[in-house]
Amino acid sequence: VSAAGQLLGDAGTEAPRTEAAQLGMWIFLAGEMLFFGALVVAYFVARGHSPQGFVAASARTALWLGTLNTAVLLTSSFAVALAAQAATADRPRESARWLWIAVALGLGFLVVKGIEYRHEWQAHLYPGAGFELSAIGGAELFFAWYFVVTGLHAVHLGIGIVLCAGCALAMRWAGRKEARLPARVHAVALYWHFVDIVWIVLFPLIYLVAPRQ
Amino acid sequence: MNAMAPGPRDAEARLRRRCAFAWLALLGLLGFTVGMASLHLGAANLAISMAVAAAKAALVAWVFMALSEASALLRVTAAIGLAALALLGGLSAVDFGPRRDEPLPWQSPQQRAPLLAEPPPVASAMPAVPPSARSK
């Protein structure tokens, strides 16, 4: 079998299959990089035009909830990395356990994000009529960007939670009988880590625009 | 057989340790960047927080996404994604960055006021095209 054949998993062994799954996921993630990258570029352009508005708006975000969520997501990535290693080592039950921990942490992230949204709703920090900081140019733009980008991130995280839960269930039921599962876990792990990286980039853009008191 | 050669369990233990160190380093960097947020350093605040974010993203990519163990094919694919992002992002920034703020048609004067100190020249400054010229 040629090198290309092995790459596509024709050799029937685990390593080429995992490599092929990871290659497919990396190509998908390259597109996702451009998707979120466009939003980050838009942020810097808007911030360059309205620096005062971005400073005033960022000061109204909940730094400690954001910090807590970052720690939660970093820990979930650690759990998913261990799940992928356990899958490679042919320990499906352990892999499923780590995946469930990641699912729980992902759900925790969404709950904290929901609490944050609630605070912002009550403080009239959503764009539109009655916006709290309407007198400061650019503040409304900041919060419009904030809700779009954190909403898109939450959707991606929700997809990751479903994928991780699906892998964990499959690991539990099929376990060693299903030879494709380790490759699937590795691909899902790459997706999860990417969602983590997106949040790592968003965190300073949202919460650390201005020095905090 | 070499009795000293590391087995698969040693290799796995090494990978687990590496992941644990990366996780601790990530939490440490998070604490550092939040701590720095209370210091008034001007433009350096942004530079430091983005540098820390880049370090954290690199740690996740290198250790958790296992790029350190990946084949050249996977590394090049990841690098191409990043390079395309840098190229298109840079080109977009030099296009949109220097543009001046223009009001949108749906924005009310109250919405425009904080953004624009004085209204921009209206569209009537454009030379009117006679209907006869348009039909040609």
C-alpha cells in the first residue's frame, strides 16, 4: 500500500486511521480559524476606532466569572487530552470517564456564561433601546460583538459537549470491539482543544481591555 | 532486546506528566494575566495580555493537541491554517483599519452622536448624473 493509502487508513492499523482522522479535523479547524479570526480582526478595527467605548464597556464585564470559566475550560481540555491518551492505550472505560468529566465542565462553563448573560441583561448592557452606556461611542459596538462572539463560541462548545458525550457512550457500549473509536476520540479532542483556544484568545479581548480596580 | 528501552507505559506516563505540567502552566498563566490586569501599564496591558494568550494557545496546541508528537503532515496543515489567518487578517486590518467612521443609514442621530463629533459630508456632494448620461 502506498504512503497515501496508509494515510487514508487502508493499512488497517490504528495509527494511520488516527492520523487520517486528525488530518481531516485539522483541515476543518483551519476553516474555523478563519471564521473566528474574522471576528477578532473586526474587534481590533472597531477598538482602534472607539478605544474609549471599548474600555468603558469592558470594565462592565464580570472578570471573575470570565476567569472562572477560563479555568474550567482549561481543565476540561486537560481531561480530554487524558481521554485521548487512554483511548490510544486501549482503555475505553477510562477514556469514557475523562470524556464525561469534560462534558460536565463544558456544561459548567455554559451555566456560568448564562449567569453572566443574566447580569448583563439586568444591567441593560445588551445593544438596542435603553442600552446603559449609550452615551459612550463604541460601547454598544463592543457589547454587540461580545454577544455574537460568545454566542458562537457557546454553540461550538455545545457541539463539542454532544460529540464528547457521544464518544463516551460509544466507548462504554462498544469499547474495544469498535476499532474506529480511538481515532474518533482523537478527532473530537482536537475540536475541543480548538474551542478552548478560541476562548483563550477571547478572554483578554473581553475582560482585560482596561486595568481593573 | 534492550531492557533499558522505554516501554509504551513509560511513554504514556511521560505524556501524562507533560499534560499535567501544561495544565498547571496554563492555570499559572491565567493567574498572571488576571493579576497584571490590576496594573496600569497603558498600551503594555494589551501587549502583555495578548502575549500570555498566545503562550497559552501555543501550550494547548503543542501539548494537548499533541503537535509535539504529530507528523510533519499534521504540523504543516495546522501551520497553513494559522498562516492563512495571519495573511487574511493582516490584509483586512490594513484595509479597514485606516477607514474613517461613517454613519449607517439605519442609525439615528442619537446613535451617531457619540461616534461622530460632527456629521460627515452628505451624499449630495456627489456630482449628479443626468438621466440621459445614465441611459448610455
